[in-house]
Amino acid sequence: MDRATALLAAPAVVGPADGLDPHALLPLYLADGLLEAVEWANDGVGSDEAACMWLAALRWHRTVTGAFPPGAPEPLTRMIDDELAALRPTADGADPALLTVISRVDMGTPQRPQHDDGAAGWALLCATVPGLLPHVTPGTRRKLAVDAAALVAPRSAFDAAAVLGPAVFEMLAAPDPLGALRELGEQAPEDGTGARLRTAVSAAAGHSSAADAASSHTAGDERMLAAALCGAVHGTAALGDGWERRPGAAVVLAAAERWRRLVFAA
């Protein structure tokens, strides 16, 4: 769980020291969406994991903008919403393309992807989240990673997302997480999103600090992906001294504990 915690915490750690980067909250919300699906399953009720992640993304939109997108579903508040609302995050500095694509009434799916550029840069950060799931097949993680990418990006991001989701689980579970990370770089597809993935892998493999891994990049999505992968390999040691005192850290720790209790103990 130390590496899983760091995977979720690292994007916020490389954000502004005095506030919450809205982009860093999106993986937390998608993880909470998957957690809701697990809760339903534990109660013997089936659910659509992709839809749960989409509804969580809509809740993210409300948290950072103050409102759900017009005409979109309005899912019920969950614990993470109250915890993050108390920190007063805002959409200041948020990628307009990401806000636009999540503002759409229809959910993006692999069968009906977003038909423009979408927010392809953030697709890979979203695709890390299904890698948290144990007790499912690599094929399930692959499918859910593509589902997560399809929420924000066009089809061009799907091949890299399909490789990333299962690889994240290998990093979290393997005795040699750095070897699993390097193998991910070798598996990345030869396209634009694959190039982004290889660049993030190279940065994460070359540093034991999430901040140092992020410093190799200027684009926000690449910084956060490199930091997340570094956290998945090195655990919370990659986050630096005092990370628990940063805004949002308590929410990450609470989310990781809920995952440990409900998912890893299943």
C-alpha cells in the first residue's frame, strides 16, 4: 500500500506548495469511482466500473468549479467530496481542454470516443488508476485503463493506456518495481501518446524523488505522470520529507486506507 499511496499522492506533491492543483485531484476521484464499484460488488450488486469513474469525474468537476456540467447527471456526494471541499480547491490553472471534455453531457467510451483532440495529455494519468485493482485479470485492468482514458481523450490515446494500466499493478506488486517500470517503457506504442509515456518512464526510472522526476518536464500532465510512476516504484520515500503536511495529503491517506480495507483485504 505504500506504493499505491505514493502513486495517488505524487501528482499533488509536485503541484503548488500552497494549494491544490485541480489536475492532481482527478486520479483521486477516478480511484474513488472504482472504490464505489467495489463497494457495490461487496454488497452483491453489479455495477458499471467505467460509469462509476465517469460519475466520479463529474464530481471532480463540481469540486473544482463549484457546479456539475449543465445537463449532466448529478451523482450523490461521497466522503472524498466533503474532505476536498473543505480545502477549497479551484479550477484556476486547469487545462481548458480537460474541463471542456468533462463538461460534455455524454460519457466518452472506447466505442464512442471523444471525436477531437480531447485532453489526450491527461489520459495516461487517468489510466494509472485501474492499476490499483488486485484480484482481477490483466485484461480487466487493460479494459478499465482504456475506459478511463476514453473519458477524456480520443482513440489515439488508447493503445498507450492499455499498456499502462496492467503495468502499474506490476510496479505496485513486483519485488523489482524498477524493472517493471523499464519494461513498461519497452512496451509503449510507437505513437504520440506512447512517446509521452516513454518520456515519463525515463524520468521516473532516472530519479528516486517524484519532484526530481517531474522536473524533467514542463507540461503539467507529463510532470504528474512522471511523479506518479516514480511514486509507484519508490513508495512514499519518493514524496519527500513533510509530504503528509501538504494540502490534500490527509485525503490521499484516507483514500489509501479505504482501498486497503475494502479492496486489498477482499
